Amino acid sequence: MTKLYDNVDHLDTNASAAYTVETDVLVVGAGNAGMEAAAAAKEAGANTILIEKEKTINLMRVGLPSTIVDQRLLETRADNSGATLDWLEEKVLKPNGAHLRAEADAMVTNKAYQAFPTENDPTFDDQSFTSYGDWFLEYQEEHGVDLRFETILVNLIKEAGRVTGALVKDLVKDEYCQITAKKGVILTTGGYSANVDLLKERNPLSLKKNVYTPRSNGAGITSALNVVAIRDDVQG
Ligand SMILES: Cc1cc2nc3c(=O)[nH]c(=O)nc-3n(C[C@H](O)[C@H](O)[C@H](O)COP(=O)(O)OP(=O)(O)OC[C@H]3O[C@@H](n4cnc5c(N)ncnc54)[C@H](O)[C@@H]3O)c2cc1C
């Protein structure tokens, strides 16, 4: 039998929604992945709601990882990550006078340890680094993405074998709400490095060398596992 997970944020998954909002696409989590997913959905003509449990988007990062163990994931990244960075450069950086600059990871300066560039730094022409979170927020606003902060995923709603939306909670109003998403729900809530139980269960090796990221408690992953998701044995 499939294991069901308790809500990791201790929210009431049986709460009744005070009201329902309809949209085409619901994106959960405003990190790099969610911000691009919401922008892409909107560009494709879908009314889009992006919810984020915190008061801010997550720190924007740009860079390509150096080690990936799953060949399928490696291929997916190799095939697609360039396009997401191109999109970011064209739509968010260049209109604000910045661009991407290829850089060796960790800015290696020792000649004995030269590396080829695997990272892209958002940069101005004088090579000074720039952050781009505020520009990305402006982009979402200008293009009509409905970004709701302090709104947290409670659980996914599944009808007739299909995820049709989510129960979410407005943390400011202390109110539950149902978001019905006609075209789909995209989960971009990051990993589960802040969830020790899930790490023990799914990736115990990482407990030895885990980078704790407080926003990443695995809420999206456990919500998905509760309704549809199948575990990827390689990635955990
Ligand atoms: C110390 C450190 C340094 C790093 N440096 C780099 C770097 O230089 N370059 C690089 O490319 N990568 C770097 N990374 C990795 C990078 O931060 C991650 O790969 C990236 O943030 C993942 O983006 P994401 O959008 O998938 O998830 P996240 O950025 O984790 O975003 C997920 C979002 O979902 C929200 N969320 C979570 N649960 C819910 C919920 N229940 N309801 C609503 N919202 C929710 C979170 O608050 C968060 O805003 C670093 C990571 C760490 C820890």
C-alpha cells in the first residue's frame, strides 16, 4: 500500500476552503524553477497563479552543476538548461543592461587547478556581478503572473485520476482556499534538505554532508507522493 505522508507544515489537510479561485496553471514555489515556469506558462497564454509560502522569492541562482549521477537527468539538463538560461538572459537580464558571462565554477584562480567554464554569472559589461531577483519580479508583474506570497500549499486535489488543483492557505488571513487549475499544477518547491525524516528515509547518505536549506522541507514532494508521484529510485 502507498505510504501517506502527514502535512510537513502541520496544516489541516481536511480544512474546508473559504473560497475557490480558478486559473489555468498553478505553480507552487517561487525559486528559479517556479519563476521561470510561471513566466513560461503565462507566455504560452495560460492564466497563471504562482504561490510562495515566504514573503519573498527565493534567492536567484544561476549556474550549472558539475556532478549528476543519473544519466537521464544529465541528458535532460544538457538538452534543456541552456534554453532556460537563454530565456533568462533575453527576457530579464538584457532589458536591464546585464547579460550572462561564462565562468569557471568557484572562480578558480590557481593555474594548477584551471577549469573550463560550467557556470554563468549575471553580469554588467564591466564584469561586475548583479543580482536579478527584483527584475524577475517586475517581469512577472508586467506580464500578469498572479504571484501570491505567504500562501502555502496544503495538499493537492485529485479528481478522476488527475490533479486538478490544490488546497492552499493564505498565512496572512489565516484562511484556506482552493485553487482549481484547469491545465495543471507545477510543483517547484525545491528539495527536502530541511526534512530529516525524509532524508533518513530516502537519501540517508546525504545526512553526512547535507546543505541545510530552510525553505526546502519537502512539502511539494510529499504532497505529490500522496496523490500520484512515483519515486525515482536513482534520485531518491
Ligand atoms: C549554500 C548554497 C549555495 C548555492 N549556490 C548556488 C550557485 O551559486 N549557483 C547555482 O546555480 N545554484 C546554487 N545553489 C543551488 C540552488 O540554490 C538551487 O539549485 C536552486 O535554488 C533550486 O531552485 P528551485 O527553484 O528548484 O528551488 P528553491 O530555490 O528551493 O525554491 C523553492 C521555493 O518553493 C517555496 N516553497 C517550498 N515549499 C512550499 C510550499 N509548501 N508552499 C509554497 N511555497 C513553497 C520555497 O519557499 C522556495 O521559495 C546553492 C545552494 C545552496 C544551499
